Amino acid sequence: MTRTAESGMLVAAAGVAAFGVTLVILAGGQTIDSRIGLTFAVMVAAFGTVHMAIRRWAPSASTVILPPAALLTAISLAEIHRLDPVRAGLQQWWLLIAASMTVALLFFLHRRGTATIRRYRYLYLLTGLILLLLPLLPSTGPLPVRGLEVNGSRLWLVVDLGITEIRFQPGEIVKLLMVLFLAGYLAERQSALAERPRQLGPFKFPEPRQLFPVVAVWAVSLVVLVVQRDLGASVLLFGAFIGMIYTATGRPTYLLIGAVLTASAGYGAYRLFDHVERRFLAWIQPFQNFEDAGYQVAQAWFGMGTGSLAGSGIGLGRPDLIPNAATDFIYAAVAEELGFAGSLAILAGFALLIGVGFGIALRCRDRFRKLTAAGLTWVLGLQAFLIIGGVLRLVPLTGITLPFMSYGGSSLVGNFLLLGLLARISHEEPA
Amino acid sequence: MNRPTRRLAAAVLIGFALLGLMTTWVQVVAADTYRLDPRNARFNLTQIGKERGLIVSADGVVLAQSDPDPATTGSFIRSYPTGPVFANVVGYSSLLFGEQGLERAYSDDLRSRRDLTISDLLSVILGRDLRPLNLQLTLTDSLQRIAFEALGGQAGSVVALDPTTGAILAMVSTPSYDPNLLVGVDAAAHWQTLLADPSRPLADRATRELYPPGSTFKTVVSAAAFETGLANPESTFPDEASFQLPGSTATVDNAGGTNCSNGVTTSLLNAFVRSCNATFARLAIAVGAEPIGQVAEGLGFNQELPFTWTVAESAFLTDELSADLAALGQSGIGERDVRATPLQMALVAGAVANQGVVMSPYLVGRTFDADGAEVDTSELAIFGTAFTPETAALLTQMMERVVTEGTGRQAAVPGVRVAGKTGTATGVEGRPHAWFIGFAPVEKPTIAVAVFVEAGGSAGESASGGAVAAPIASQVISGWLNR
């Protein structure tokens, strides 16, 4: 696909968003106003500037990265507009912020290349850990930066700017920093981790000191789970790590270790925390617990079933009956209003993006870039799978955002930066 | 490193394929399960304020309509101009309490198709009419009112039908309720009041409540006797005031404890006309449970009648009664193991009037669109044949005598040959249920009717089918023939 064709698809995606907002306004019986043009303009501005930045600073980058992300963003802007027009306005600001940060990232990498990123890997680890712990700051006090607990999970950071305050989930950025750290670390230690000099019964193991980082990341994930009670970030962090170490070593043993550690931590959390137990109930028996823990999932299923093939039409369903429809349950909201066709469009969009991401990783000759591209794509795919799978009851609900779709600034910024990194890597390792 | 990367990619894409399969399950395969779950409020919520179709009676009176809401343009409020008179038939369509009656059974036809969906837009382009359909019933407002007023505040039911088609002409259940209360303001409070009312106004006594049919069931026992060839109206039986049930200390006694005839013998005709219980207990045992059960099932007992909504299943427990002759004797006079709805008993009268053929009962004559053009007409359906035309003729002969000289004299209509049978069945605390089933005119029947008055009505303990139910039947029959 040519760069020009890519720009055409981005404009088309902006058109989808504007058309969606138009339908929402008409379905609500309101008169057409500036929101339609504004949505179109924001979409064009956000994806257009990233597109221009790629043209200028990463001209050999893949042309198939931005269009699927733009389509997902467009559908979500229309749906968030339908659910909560105020939030839709905020989301558009975040979209512009995310795009500018991605442009800045591309500019920065244009001068130095991704190779420089590798050098600061331990800085990412440190920054990541600090960011992870920041929400534990006291929620009241003189500091301009405070932690905040929402729905039993302490994963928010409030930055007081004097005039206004910005709420941020550092976990979304930590995700990227962890991938970068691990790519650097594993590119270096790959062979040591792949060797298995120790034997215990029929099993062969690497040197225990090589396993130290595995246990360390597991411990950090546990801290996130226990102290911050953030099941999603915890699973995502540990899942990212296991996926990357497997990519680096090709040893399925790590997958096994990862599965065992995840299962044991999950069982422990189930026994220890009420909110994890409630999620388990919502997973296994949502309809039997309709009045309580299962309400959200059951409402989502009622909505999706009512939407059926063609959907109710955007603005004509009742996704507002699903609690947190704009964030964790955006997939169910779109499925209800755009029907099976809309659900498949979302799944196809993610599948395309993930396929392209892994394609970039496979093409890479450089080990660090390969691990980074594979890691970023894996994290994106894992996150989308965990939350959509949670809505569809394939896995327990983890309460993380759906990339590019859930309402929320941190998620949008994090995933835009992820796209920027992928684009840069594909530029450095052109097909 | 490419092999594990490929595997990781494959794992994620398999994961997404699973998401696709799961979505297919929720949105396509099992979509209806979740869409129609009673806890899913979505459908009802979309129907708020939408226009629904008219329901009109056969004589053109509007029974349900959607009026423009003065508060909100483009919005409608459902109203029921005839109020309680048709409540058990028309039902209601309420946001809070769902739908009932025809509003429920024909909801798909009555609701507006204007949902602003893509398929609706397509329909508009293709020129399809999205306005709701309307129903015209077989019931007439005039007859319904006569029956409603004839019951006059007593609890009970009247079901009148055309025996040759099965078309229901009137179907009343009292005490009734005003469906307008369930769609307006304070609907919840009215609902609670109705639920708490000990007279149970929300119960549909015509089709959803079962009562012992008493002596009206003697028509079924007689039919079985004729069908088996065991007896005819002239057959004689010992005349006794009381029949000793076999293997039991209990007896079946004639009303008032008197003999039926001269104290020696009585004909079956005389026993039927005077409704002598002892004779029919004896006859039922002589005929046997099987033949009686066969005729009863031909009339619709022991099965779900084909009807607009699910009706209570009238029962004659053939198997139990085959083994228990004493119970069979008691069931021969419509007690013990016999239960029927007024609708079922109207079908019994209808079968006699229609030479043994039972027509499937129905309420809606036709559906028509907003321009008045017919969309659908009800097709007549034969439910089955309960007995031969010869048996029907013998029963007619006996039933006419009931009205001319027997217990049903008060059902008579001047200048019209009326046939019928009374029933006085075990009721509530010594107050018997009063029944009458019949049809007219005998030479070419156009109406079959069942009248049921719960627990004797205003007559209380002294009630009988002949005194309480028969006069109501007379008013209904004369109202129909003189319309």
C-alpha cells in the first residue's frame, strides 16, 4: 500500500467517526451541530500529523500500522460520544495529546534511531518501578502528585497542575517501559537463559541466577496485584514478560513456569480478595448472580444478544444499561449497537494490527528490534484479548482498557506511543 | 528467534479466533436467549411511547388504541376505552408489568415497526408499511356488555361462541379491572392493590381457572353412554334418592334427597332433565372411565387447547378413575376428579350444537393495516370430532327438555328453541358454583354458551345452576339472537 493510499484510509476513518457522531446526534433527536466537523477535524489532525511525521522521519515504515488503529479509534469515538458526550470531548483532547507525543517520539528516534533506546534499559526498569508505585502516594496532602483509589484498585495518579488536575494510569506507560527494558535485557542474556545446565528429575533448568529476573518480575506483578489490587496490570505485566522471554529463548519451559505462577497467584488472590472473588463469580455464573456480581457481564450479554447480527443502530440501543460501558465494556457497547458486523470489524482491526506487528518483528534482523517489535505487539494483543475475552467470558474479567477504544487518556497515549515505536522499527528494518 | 515469534503470533491470532467464535455464540447462535431473557429490559424500553395498533370488536367498537401524548410530541399513550369489560381478553401493554391477553399474544403485529434501524430504512425505500397492524376480534361489544352486566358484580365467567366456526362471541371474566390503571401514573400502586384484592380481579376465570363442572358434565357421561350403545334416553334405571358407591361408605345423593321419578324406575331422559345424581353415578360406573375419558378428550379435556394463549388444561383423570369405581361414580356428576374451564364447557355445548364436531376457538377475526386493507384472516380449524351426529341429536333432544320442563327453565328465551344443561357444583364453604351450558336455536344453532357463577354469586348457599346461571344464559342468548 502506498503512503498516499494510507492517507486516504486515514481520512476515511475520520469520515467513519464523523458519520457515527452524526447518527448519534440524529438518533438522539438533536440538531446537527459543530461536533461532527470537530470530530472529523480531530481525527484528521491526530492521525494526519502522525502520518506526516512518518512521511518525514520514518518514510520506509509500514503503511498498514495507522489505518486499523484509526478505524478502531473512529468507532470508539462515535460510541463514546453516544454513551457520554462530555467524555467524548475529553477523549478528543487526549487523542491530540497522544498524537503529539507520538510525533515527538518519531522526531526523537529520527535523530538517534532505536539503537539508542537499548542503552537506557535499566533506566526504563527504574522509571517503570517508580511509576508503578506512584499511585501508592497518599491521596491527600501537600504534594502536587497524589495517588487515587477507584473501585477498590489503587492505580490512578493525580497530577495537580494548580488550574486543573490530570488523572493518569501509569500502568499504561509502564507496559511500554517494561517491553523496552526486557528487549534490551533479553537481547543481551538470551543465550544464558536458553541454556539449561541444571537437571532435576526429567526437567532441565537454566542456572538459578539466570532465573532471577523471572522471579523478580513475578514479585513486582504480585506487588501490583496485592498492594494496588490491579488484576489487569498485574496479569499484563507478567504476561508480557513471559511472552518475551519465550520469544528470546524459544524454551516452552518458561511458558509452563509462567502458567504455574499465574495460576497460583490467581488462586491466592481469589482466596484473599473479595473483589477478585466477585470477578470470578461474574465470570463463571453471571446470570445466577445477576442482582450482584454478575450484573455487568449479564447486561453486556443481554446487549450483545439484542444487538444480534445488524445491531440496534448507533444511538438506538441501550448500552448505557451496562456499567462502565465506555471503558472496560466498550466492546459490548459497540457489539450491541453495531451488531455482529461491528464486533467482527473490531476483531478484524486488532487481528490486522497484530499480524502487521508480528510481521515487522519477523523481518527484523537486529535482535533488540525484533524483541521490541514482538514484545509490543504481544502486549497489545494480550491486552485486547484479556479485556474482550473478559467481556465474552473466555477469561475472568481483569479490568484493563481496550487499546484505542476504551475511554481514557493514559491508554490512548500509551498505545499511540506503541504504534510510533512499531513504525520506527519497521522503518529501520524495511521489508 | 523467529520460530517462537511465529508461535506467539499464532497464539494471539488463535485467541482472536476464539473471541470471534464466542461473539458468534452470543450474537448469532444464542442471541435470542439473551435478547428474550426476562431480565433484559431493552425491548420494553424501546417500546415506550411507540404507537401500537387498534384492537376493535366485531361490531366496530374500539377496545384499545394509542392516543397522542399531549406532553411529548410523537409519543403515544395506550388506552382502553371499554375498561374492565374486555380486560381479560384485550389485556394490557404496560412498561412496568409487561403484556397480557391479546396485547401480549399479538404484540408483534400491534407494535410499530418504526425502529429507525437500517432494515427499517430499507423497508421505507421498498415502500413497506411500518405502521402497526390492527386487530378485529370475533367478539362483539354488545354481547360482551350484556354478559358483563348479566353477571352483575358476581364473580364468574360467560363464554359464548359460534359452534359452527369456533369464533368466540363474548368472553367475560368478573370481577375485572381497568387496564387503563396499569399504563397510567400510579400504575405500581394500582398493581399492588389488584394483587392484594382477595377477589382476584387479575385472574382470567374464562380460560385460566379450573372448577368442577358439576352436572353440566352429565352431557359428557350421556354422550359416552350413547356412543358405547349402553343406553339411550329411554333406557330405564332403578329410581333411588341415594346411590351407594361400590367399595365405599359414601353415597351420591339426588339434590334435595328426593326420588327422581316414581320411586321404582326412571328413564335416562327423566334423570337428565331433572339432573338426578344417583342415576348418573350409577351410569358412569356402568359406562366405565375409558369411554367417558375418550369423549372428554375428544372435547378437549386432558390436553392444551389450541388457543391464542396458554389456557388451563381441563381434566378427567381416566387412569385413576379406571381403578377407583367410587371416585368414578362421583366424577359422573362432574365432581371429584373432573375439572374444567368455562371455555372448555362452552366447547362441550358447541360440540352438541355442531353434530359432535369441535371447532378450535379463536378471538381474532382478521388483522388489517393502517389503510384498512386486510392482512390476514383467521382460518377455521376443526379441533376434532367428539361423538357422532346421532349422539349429538339425542343429547340435543334431552337438553331441550331441560329448558322446556327441567332444571334449566330459566334459560328459556321466548320464541326460541333453547337446549341446555344446568350444574350445581361443590363451591366455596357451602356456597356452590352455579353452571349452565347450552345453545340456540336448536334447529340451526348460532350460539353456544357457558355461564359460570363462582360460589353461588349473590344467591350464596341457596344458589343452583338453574336459578343463578340459567337466567344469565337466557339474557346472553336472547341478546345475541335479537342483535
